[in-house]
Amino acid sequence: MKKGIHPKYYKNAKVHCACGNTFTVGSTKEYMEIEVCSKCHPLYTGKEKVIDTMGRVEKFKQRLAKKEKLLAKSKEKKKEKKEKKEKASKKE
Ligand SMILES: [Zn+2]
């Protein structure tokens, strides 16, 4: 091998998976974080699984919760208006 042009090679580079599994590989990076590994990939586990990259599922759930809150609020307001109208009509 030519000297000075090859990156440092780590024989026991640590890999940490999102599922909690850790293992070692040979790599030029000493430490890596990954989302799937052979322990949790659906192909190996045979189970269906949502692979959540960048927390997209979490973001979607938050957005959904926000929308439901807004909907509940607007429904309450409509109820109040209706009740007021009914009261006013009773007075007449
Ligand atoms: Zn994994």
C-alpha cells in the first residue's frame, strides 16, 4: 500500500443501531450510528416494521394531534354560539 494516501482503517469499528444492537466491523470510521441492522431489518426478522428515519413518524403524529386539538376547539366554539342563539330565541 502506498503511504499517506489511505485513510486510517479501524479493524474494530463500533456500530450502534437504533434498535440498541451494537457490533463491530472493519471501517475507516471509528464509530457509526445506523437506523437498521441485521438484527432489526424486516428482511431478517420477518416482521413488519416502520423504519423511522429522521423522526418522520413522530413529526406526523405531532401534527395530527395539533389538528385534532384545533378541531375540538372549533367544535366547542360552535356549540357555544348555538347555545347563545337558543337562549336569545327563547327570550323573544
Ligand atoms: Zn438494529
